[in-house]
Amino acid sequence: MKQLSSHSSVWFFGLLLWLSGCSAGESALKNGNYDSAVLSAVGRLRQKPEHATAQKVLSQAFRAAYEQRQNAILRLSRSAEPFRWERVLPEYQKLQKLGDAINACPTCPERVSGFPLDFRDRLGEVRELAAADRYRAAEEAFAYRETDRQAAREAVLQFQKASQWVPNYRDADGRAADALYFAAFRLVIEPMRPSVEISSSEYDELQRDIFRNLDQSGPPSQFVRYYMPGVTPEPGRMPNHVIQSFVANYVSRRESITSASATVESSQKYKVGTKKINDSTVVDVMETVKGTLTTHRITVVARLDLRIRALDPGAERVAWEDELTEVEEWADEWETFSGDQRALNGKSLKTRSLLVPSTWQLYSNLSSSMASSVSRKLRYMYRDH
């Protein structure tokens, strides 16, 4: 069989691709996938404007897609479903996508001349309607803002959603800020209570790390506000919770050293002496050599326990409490050997590290870790507020 030339092969496979595109459009049309059929037909017509099958597929598929979307729009717009315009919008967006594709093909618009291809005005109108729905829901919730924090929270969310549909719809951003004043859950973070477990300098370092971490990580949501020492809630607003903490236990340094020994043996035999096998013959005695390899391990551990709780001043009770624990551990190993060095088979012994962490280094690491734990704890406890 004669082989196709490189040029012929390219043309042949291009033809196959083109033909498969046509069949794909027809197949999508038959299966009711009208959007896919339109896009497939447009793609073919951009390559070959006079392609009769693609012209037919485009005309039939767009008509079906348009009617399908319009029926969905009519059904949704007449429903009593809350925020129904948010479901109408995607229908217009899909029509706009088809219209943009058809307008990008010079000969395609004439195949669907009886239908609109630009839906941007309708998209704008639906966005306005969707924003109005959200704004109306926000105002209903806002009416209860002073007595119901959850209602104020709902008002914030609804005003913000209105702004997502139409930027700052009817001053929705400002109204959301007004609602947030009532929706905020206020946490007053008190300084740690002094403890005999740590020194004054250690207290200062831990307190500084905690406040720095809380400031950097921030609260878990827009509805939670932290008030550090020196900052009080807005006039007329009481704290919802007061966070208190103290160091319950501190182990500055605990060292332990263990060792384990094992007999090691050379992998080959060495001359260890001689012996006579008769009156005149002396031969070498060949044996493996042995020794004792001892592995030493030092472990240094420091531990810090922090009690933390939240007081509810309104109810005059403890809302929650917990104990946070951080452990800092450092370990090192080294080896010693006794016996015939050849038993090591060339192995180098582990040497002891000279960089043993100081008590201050261990505490500094504990303080940093504990600060992160406090921040994570607060973010977790107030994630849904």
C-alpha cells in the first residue's frame, strides 16, 4: 500500500477532524444538547462558511436553545421562590455566551436573524431585580438589629449580597456597615493573670507573642472583633465574652540520657595469631574480630500549660474553658566503641552535637507555639459567630 505524503496526511486528518465536528454538532442537536450543538456549528462555519449541514444545525439548535432558556426564564420569574432572579441570571448568561460566539463568526448571525443575540440589557435588569430582593430581605432583618444580633448578622449578609449583584446598590455597603455594628461579637482579650510558674520576663514574652499573633492572624470572620488591652468596645456596646488566661504549669527543662549496647563483628576474617599444625609447620589463625558499639541518646523536653476561658458578662458565667499544652523536645544521638576497630567495617561513629538548646531557646519556642495555639483556639471557638 502506498504511503501518504506528510502534506497529504495533514490534510487527511484535518478532514477527519472537520467531519467529526460536523457529526458532533448533529449528534448534540439530536440529543437535546442545544448549546453544544450551537458552539460546534459555529466552529465549523468559522472554518467553512458555506458548510450546509453546519448552517442547518446552527439555525435549528439556536432556536431550540433560545426557546428552552426563555421557557426556563418565564417559569422562574413567575415562581414564588425567594431570590428567584438569581436563578434567572444564569439563563441569560448562557444565551449571551451563545450570542457572543455567533457574533464572532462573520456569516453566522444571518442564520439566526429572527432572534436577538445581545442580552446585556436583560442581564443588567435581572441583576437589579436580584439586588432588590436581597436588599428587601436585608431591610426586614435590619429592623430587629438592636434586639437580635443574628438578625443584624443576616442584614449584613443580605446587604453584601445586594452589592455583589449591583455594586453598592442603594448604599448597600454603608447599610451593611451600620448592621455590622449590631452584629459584631465582641471579645475582650485580657492580659494573662500573673503566675508563679514563670518569671516576669517569661510572662512578658508570652504575653507579647500572644497579642502579636492575634493581631496578625485576626478574628475568624467579619462578625468577630478582638479588643486588646487598652482598647474598649464602642460606647454603648458591652463585650460578649471576656477571654482570660494564665500559665498553669511550666517545666523548663527535663533531660534524660539512655544508652544501648550491641556486639558488632567484622565482615571478614583477620589474623589473630598462629598455631602449629605439626612439629615444623606454623599457620595463621584467621577469625572475625568483635567489639561493642554503644548508642547514647539524650532527650531534652520542656512543657508549657495554659488555662484559658471565656466569661459571659451578661449571663455571669463561664461560657467555655480549656487547657492548651505545648511541648518542645530536642534529641541527639552519638556512639562510642570499645574493642577491635576493624569490627566497625569502616563505619564512622556518630558524634555528639555541641548545639544543645538553652533553656531560654526552649521557652522561646514554647511561647511562640502557645501564641499560635491561643489564636487557633479563638478562631475555632468563634468560627460560627
